[in-house]
Amino acid sequence: SEVSDVHRAGLMNGIGGGLFSPDGKVTVAEAVTMASRVNAAQKGETIPSSDGKWYDAYYDYAGQNGIIADGTYTNYDEPAKRYEVASLFASALPDESFAKINDVTAIPDVYAEDEYFEELIKLYNAGVLTGNDEYGTFSPDSDITRAEAAAIVGRVAMPNKRVKKDFASPEVYYIIDAHNMQSGRNGLANGWLYDDKISLFNYSGRDSAAVGDTTEESYAALYRDFD
């Protein structure tokens, strides 16, 4: 239904021969094209044709209407990442077009420091993005399929298709998040303890950055308690 709706609305075309290729990857050029079409449709405008590459007119339109900045992309034929497509769609319409229907303040696999965090939060709260699971996991650096893009661009352009959703709260433990093993209790970071039962292993103390296991008769272990 998503593919049918966006095709009728002129937001996405097939790949020829009556085919849509739902599992095919969306390229950067295709993503820019969809964002430009959404913007033009909302304004009642027509994007003029171009004598250059098929996407040149959409690229020019996107630049002129603040959807992309000059030099944002260098290869329009490469697969677009999920965060890139989301950022384009978030810029395709003014903020007031994304009315808040959800209450999302965090995304499991997106950091608040990421440059696209606020754009994703806006789309989650507007019911445009719903993530890949019950927690709202987004997989920002993964490629996006044409079927996934159809669902997202349809929700951007057609507010009645947006999804109100309550996300589950994952219980997450960070296991090791340091770049090295230095400092902290027993010379290891983040509260990890060292089981020093191997006499063959020379553990040099608090400043050691090494953990070793040199015998098949015993073991070295890192451990910590979780509440």
C-alpha cells in the first residue's frame, strides 16, 4: 500500500518494465529527488527539467529550497544511508508540518551528539519514523531499501499515514566502552575486576593495560557485578 500511494502521488517511480524493486537500495540521487518532490508538491510547484543528468534538476531544486547545502554529497550514485534519507526528508518540509504525536526523547542507537539527532527525534515524534523494533532502534548507518523509503516518504507527504507509537524502554548495560584498559579499579576501566589466579601471568598492577591468558590449565577473567 505504501508503494502504491507514493507512486500515485508521483513521489517515487519504478525501475522500468513495470517493476518497483522493493528490496533494491535507494541511491543518494533518488533520496534527493524524493525530498524535492515532496517539497514541490507541498508548494504546488513543478520542478523544471534539465539537460544534464536525470537528477540535476532535483539537485538544483533541493539546493535552492534549503533541502541540501552545496557540496553535501560527492557521489549521487552510491547507496544512501538511513540517516541521510531521514535528514533529507526532515528538511523537505518546514518544522510546522511535523506535528508532534509521540513523546520520544532518545533513540537506542543514535547519540545526542550526532549531527542528525534532532532531525531524527523530530521525525520520530511526528510519527514518520518508527524504528526497526519495539525499542525504536534506527540503524542510522545502514543502507535503506526502496520499500522502506516508500513508507517514510509517504508519511512525510501524507500526515494521515503517520504512526502513533509507544516504544519499549530497553535495559542496557555497557560492558566495556573505554579505548584502553588503563586506570580504574585493579588497573581496569569501568569497574571491571581481574581474576588473578594464573601464576604464570605477570600482572604488573594498576597501570597495566594488558590482560593475558597463557595456559590451557586455568584462565584469566574480567568480571563485575550487575544489579
